Amino acid sequence: MSAPAAAAEVAGELHRAGGDVTLGVGCELTVFMAGLVPGADVAARLASLAAVAHAYAATRTDRPPPPTRLVAADH
């Protein structure tokens, strides 16, 4: 089984157990390749994606806002 498939299996189990799960796979290409997301460099592209995420989250009253900083070691 590939790593993304294994991650999807675990995410599915967590979701079925009642967890609020989001699985992002392949975002590296999105931020490291110029032209897919607005921005002159990786930092600017990440900022663009974060702005979209926060704008979307503002429309969702059923969920807390996304974190302003996410560190995998914190979770």
C-alpha cells in the first residue's frame, strides 16, 4: 500500500470514529510550482492559500477558524 493510501485509511478510521479530519496530499506541487497559485515565491504562495482558507472559514459558522500557525509536532 502506498503512503497516501495508508494515510487515507487512517484518516478514514479517525473520521468514522467521530474525528474532524482533513487529509491534504500533494500540496507540495501546488506551492513549489510557479503559476498554480498566485505569488512570486513559496512564502507568497503559502500566504495566498492561507488567505483563501481563512476567507472560506469565515463563511463556516459550524467550525472554529483554522489555526494561524500549524506545527505538526504540536499535534
